[in-house]
Amino acid sequence: WHEFTSGDETNDIQLTSLAYIYVFLTWNSWPITDQDYDLYLFDDALNLVAWSDDWQTGTQEPTEAIYYIAPAGTYRIAVAKYSATGDQKVKIFTYYQDLEYQTVAHSLMAPADATGVMSAAAIDQANWTTGPQESFSSQGSTNDGRTKPDISAPDGVSSFTYGTTGFFGTSASSPHVAGAAALVLSAMPGLSPDGLQAYLEGWAVDMGDAGKDSIYGSGRLRLRLVAANLESLIVYPNPFKPGVGHTKITFAALTEQATI
């Protein structure tokens, strides 16, 4: 059994009422593996209440998951090595409860840790210039040592669905980066994907440790668009809001940095 700390083979969660428990286990043996680990859920008296023991025989992904509805109480998560030739870096994620033992570093999940993905951390817009990173925003580095996330962007922003300052998480920060990328491509359509990422990271405002780090990436998102590269830009309204038509904006000159 895996020890979460010396002598403790379970990682506990607390339920104050009837609730869903969703636990996800993965280990660094992607994309397919013959290193077989199993995931178990016990109640406070160590009665087994749920488990996931899928085979990993060389053609399956290194994942196990438990989805369970449970009454209030203490529940204990355990990981067993069923058949493995060496130790693996094991990651456990819970979607609805806090774990007794938590490790913030290396907490990125797929696809944010993928080599072909630009991942964004979240910073509350109320603390945009100083941070910190949101407590629920994952940190790097990846299991193979790459620095992630790549950039930071705001959350706690207004939206049509969530209202004023109600949109939180990387679900909010990532669209800000996507929108910035669209603006840059409108001005410089010849940029490659790698060139676009390099541009966005290059103009980011460094935060935290000097240089790219595993909390803020290259820093907080900032745009600097060069007037010579700008032509007419058509901005269409959100289709879920009232109104029809479009607004045409012509950039005649740009003398200052545009900061997001």
C-alpha cells in the first residue's frame, strides 16, 4: 500500500452530509502501461465501500476512478500496487472534497501538462498585479520536468452567465488567453502556433520567481499590439446577448501598450 506520510496508508476526506465522492488516480506511465495500481475507498471503520481495480496489462491507460454517493462521515482513500516493477509518481485528485494530505506542486492534470498545449493559471482580477495564484489553480512542474503553467490570466470577472465578478477558475482565465491569441493573430496572421505562444509569453509581466516558473508561468497576460500590423478588426457580439449586427473598429494608431 502507498504511504501518504510515514505510517499512514490512507488519505482522508470529510463529508458533512450526503454527497458525491469522485476520486481519480493516475501515475506517470503514460500513454499505456503494464504498471498496475488499484484505488480503494473505505469508511471510517475501514469497511471497503468502493473500489476501482481495472487491469493495466500493457494496453490500458494508467488511470483508476471511483464515483460514489455516501452519507456524512469520514472516508479513507488508499492506493495499492497490484503488479508493478518499480515505484511510480502517483497523483490523486478529488473533485468535491479536500484531501487530508495535499501536494500543490505537480498538480497539473491533462491536458494542461501536454507538450502541445499552452496552459493558463488563474489570478483573481481583484489582485491582478500582485497575485497570488488562485488556491484552486494547479501548479507545475510536469512529471517529466517541464515548466507549466505557461502564463497567468484573470478570473473573478464578469460574464453574461455568472454576472459581475462571478466567473472563477481556469475556466475563466483560459478564455482570456484565447481571446488575446485571437487579437494577436488578427494583427499578425502569419504567426505559427509556437510563434504565437512565444509572443504571448514574451510580453507577459513576470511574477513570482524570476523567469518562467511553475506557479505563474511566464507571468500575467499582457498585450502589446504594433500599430503597423493592425488593420480593420471586426468584433462580433456575443450570440447569446440581445442585438444583431456587428461593430467595425479601425485602429489608426497605437502609442501605448494595451494591458490586460
